[in-house]
Amino acid sequence: MSGEILLELKGLRAKAGETEILKGLDLTVRRGEVHAIMGPNGSGKSTLSQVIAGHPGYEVTGGTAQYKGKDLFSLAPEIRSRDGIFIAYQYPVEIPGVANNYFLRTALNEHRKHKGLPELEGGPFLKLLRERMKAVHMDPALSGRSLNEGFSGGQKKRNEVLQMLLLEPELAFLDETDSGLDIDALRDCADGVNSLRSPERAFVVVTHYQRLLDHIIPDFVHVLHDGRIIRTGSKELALELEAKGYEWLTAGAA
Amino acid sequence: MAHGGGGVSVGVEPHWLLARRDEAERTLVRTGIPDGRDEAWKYLDAQQFLVSAHPSPPDDVSRLAAALSLPEAWQVMVFAGGVFRKDLSRLAPQLPGSAVEAMSTALDTDAPSVGSHLGELDPMDSAMFAANRERWSDGLFLEIAADATLPGPVQILDIGSGSSFLRHLVLAGPRSRSEILEVRVAPDGILAVGRSVLEANLQQGASVSFRSLQAGGDRLRSWAGLVARLERGSEFSSRQFLVSGELARTETVVELAGPEARADLSGLTAVSGARVADILTLVRHASGRAESRQLFQALAGGKSTASFLGIVQVERDAQKTSARQSNRNLLLSREASINSRPQLEIWADDVKCSHGSTTGRLDEKALFFLRSRGFSESGARALLVRAFAGELVEGLPEGSFRSLVETLLEETL
């Protein structure tokens, strides 16, 4: 792989409240690559996604992050999004009173405006929406409902992947997208990701378990422990972790 | 047409009316003007509704009349500074057995109806109602014949100019159906004080739908009383939007006087800056087997204050009453304040009554989520605010009234 660097994290440190969670994290992601970040609970996996998204609840205390050559932390969350960063959340929020399709169309059009494209309204948008919903096997009735309100766990995750398919990000973080999913939903979500894979895009798949990586084959597997990446390997590393657990790596690292 | 805002020309008024004005004056002297010791006036000073003001420029009045006469209205009755403006109104031929006219006209043409109902529903010890009863100058008189359905909504367009008192009287005959739209407005930048009362008397099976909107005037102080009495099987619904103006206070007093009567009261308050909006409701279940529903929502930003005092009284014999009240509030800034006081006074034992009150802030998680999908911060806020206010707006029929509400909400928030 020798795509252009999309994201480069150097010595990244971040706190949630008073607790330091990321303690000097290095990661380089190039276009075309798929990275898996694995780690036990509490290793900082979700914090990493939230920091990349720009969540105000996390404070960056050290290190640098370059996205497409720009200082990521100088960009507001909406600018990061419009400029191609997407986080598929572990716990998608429910927003009563905001129709899913209205939300999706507005988000898409914010992105299109940013790219200098005309907005998509009415028919053309609905056509695109129907296609994408079909791709993730999502019940068409869910497009008119309030965003995620009353959705099952699988429907929420499909909805996250649907947003990704519509927004076509350049860099997507999937934050434990596999958690709580049955095998069909898992496969649909993985298919969604795979359909977007291209030499221009990169994915960072954050997961606790190896099983998602049967469906989304990573180029690199990183082990996150205590806020740092302690080992990087190929996809075989994931299988090894599945077989042996994390302890053989983390015992000496902490 | 300049009018100071006192009574109509006293010399031509019938004796019974003068007697009633005298009675109101005595009530006012007895009660005095309420102050902060009065529970119902804890967050707003009643004196602020009793100041005098200069008339608004005539051009502004004409402009507002033209802009806010709603196309969906069957008839538009324009009042400016408490005076009926036939020249600015849009009138239709009278229907047999029904009347849509100014109170000043009705005193001649429908004197017996006016005389037997005027002021009969006013709460006894309310100084504000008494002040209106003493000094009203004009208003809408709407009488609907038994079994009649009005061809469309009647609009009251109340343009603030100086200091005014309006009194509207609605007599809904048995099984009649009617809709009333009220728009209260004043030119921006000019103090105007409006105090209006709408009295609605619903006979058996009558249906009256009332929708009201304060549609602008950043110096408008508006006190609006709404009193209704519901006979057996009648239905009264009101939806009030307080989304502009300097001070707004509504007092809605409803008596469920017969079984199977139903009152559906709702309102949306949206205040910002230093505005104050205050809602009081008093729903009295005098008869059993009647239903009342209340949903009041408020959004408060800036240093504004939004208050709700909702009283439900269920009398001893009002068994099988069903009463629900809900007050939901959203604080949009640190300095805004919300006061929510539900009060249930239940003397019957076989009733279903519930009330709920919630006050919160915009969901930060939702806000961040939307931004992380590309929404601007202001766009995300606006969407969440609209989602909160949506229920009461979406229940409105399509039309210019609804568009006005939507536009004003956008402007306020």
C-alpha cells in the first residue's frame, strides 16, 4: 500500500473529564487501507473515535493529528464531517420529532454544498435513499420514522451504515459497529463497508472481537492498550488475539 | 377614527350596559390590581398591562391589516386600538340565523343576545377581567344558529395601537360548528397595550375551534382572557401561540358544564431576549363524564421568562371526569427561566386525572451527533427546536396561519 496519507496521529493524548485515556497514540492511515483497532474494554477505543469526531466531552491534551495535511483539531465537527470524516457510532442517538429521511437529506445536502454540488431534493433523493436502504436491507418504513426512535439495535446500526453509504466519506471510523448485532445484521453492515472500499477511501474498524474482521478484511491490525498502540500486525494478528486473548500482549506492556 | 381606549361613546349606550360597566368598576375597586403576592401574578407585574400608550401610525395599521388578513379566513374583522375598522375588514353576507359583526353593531341589532350573555362567564374576582368588562370598546360578536356550520374561519385581527380593550362574544348554538382565528399584532418599536377577552358559550353539541397567534410587535404587551362554558357534548379547542411581543399573558378559563363535553387546550410559547410570556389555565369540571386535555409547551432563550400555571378543579359531583395536563419546557440559554406549576384540586373520587411537567435543555448528545453528520451548529439547534415544537405546529391545518407560526418561530429562535 502506498496511498497518500489521509490521517496521521502522533503522540495523541486525550482526557475524558479528569481521566487521561489516550496516552501517546500513533497511527498513520493511507488512502485505500483498512485498519482494525482491537483492544480490551477501557483501552481507549471509543475515545479515539470520539476525539476524531471532535466530541466536546473529550479534551486533547497532547500530540498532533493531521487530516489531509490539515490540523484536524482546528476543524469544527461539522467541517470534519463535510470534509470526509465519518464515525459510525457504537450507540446511535435517538432524536424524537426529527424524521429520518429529513435528517438524511439535510446531512447529504450539507455535504453536497460543501463539495460545490447542487442539492438533491424530492424524487432524486428518494431514489438514492431507496437504493441505499436496499443495500443494507433496511425496512423502507424506517425512513419516515423519527431518527432511531424505537429502532432495534440492528436497525440503528444499519441506519449508521446507511448514513455512511449516503455521505460516502473518505475516512470512516466504525466504532464497535459489530456490538450487539446478529449475524445477518453484521453481514449487511460489513457488505455496506465493503461496497465503499476503494483506493480513495480508508476505514478504521474499531472492535473488541475478531468476527467482524471475517467480513471486513483489514490490511493492518493494531492492538490498543492503555491508550497506546502496543502492537501492529497483519490480519493474522486478529486471529491470534481471538485464540489467545489480550493478556499475552498486555501483561508486560502496562 | 382616533380612539383613546376608554369606553365607547358613553352617551349612546343602553342602561343595562352602563350598569354592567359600573358593576365592573366596583369589582375592580374591591379587588385592586393584583401584585406579586397573588400566586397567579408571581412572575409578571399586572401594572405593566395597565399603562397608557400612544396610537400607532395609521400607515402601519393599514400595512399590518393587509399583511395579516389570512386568505383562509371566510371573514376578517379588523380592530385597531380597540376600534372596529370596517374599511380594513373583509366581510361576507350574513347567514340566516347567524351573526358575524362588531359588538358595537350588535348592541343595536342583537341587543337581547348580547345583554343576556355579556360578561356572564368572567371569573368573579379577576381584576383584569373586570377592567376589560368596565372599559371594552368593541369586539367580535359571533352568533351561530343551531346546526349551522360556518363556511370558513372567522378571523379577529387585533392590531395594537395605544392602549385598548376588546371584548369578543361567541354564542355557539346547539350542534353548530365554527372556527375562529385570532391574530394579535402591533408595529415594531412602538409600545402598544392590548387587553382582550373572548367569551364563548357552547350549547349542546356545539363545536368551537379557536386558534390564536401573537404575530409580531416587539413592544406589544398583550393580555388575553379566554373564557368558555361547555354544555353537554360540546367541544372546545384552543391553541395559542405566544411567539412574539414584549409581554404576553393568556388566561384561559374553561368550565365543563355538561357530560361528554370536551375541552382541548394547547399552546406554544417561544420567547427570547427579555420577553416574558405567562400562561394561566383554569379548567373546572362542574359536570361528570367530561374530558379535558391540556398540552402547553414553552421554549425560552436569552433572558426570557416563560411561565405556566395550570389549575384543574374537579367538583364533588363530577364523577368519571377525565383530565390530562402536560407542560413541557425547553430552556435554550443559561439565563432564561421557566416556571411550571400544575395544580390539581380534585373533590370527586372516581376520576382519571394526570399531569406532567418537564423542563430540560437541548440534548447535547443529539446536537453533537447532528454536527458530526455535517449540520451547522445553528442548523442542528434549529432542527432540535423545531422537533420540540413540532407537535403543536404540525397539528395545524396547512395554510397561511400555519406558515406565519412557522416563520415567527424561526425568527424567535
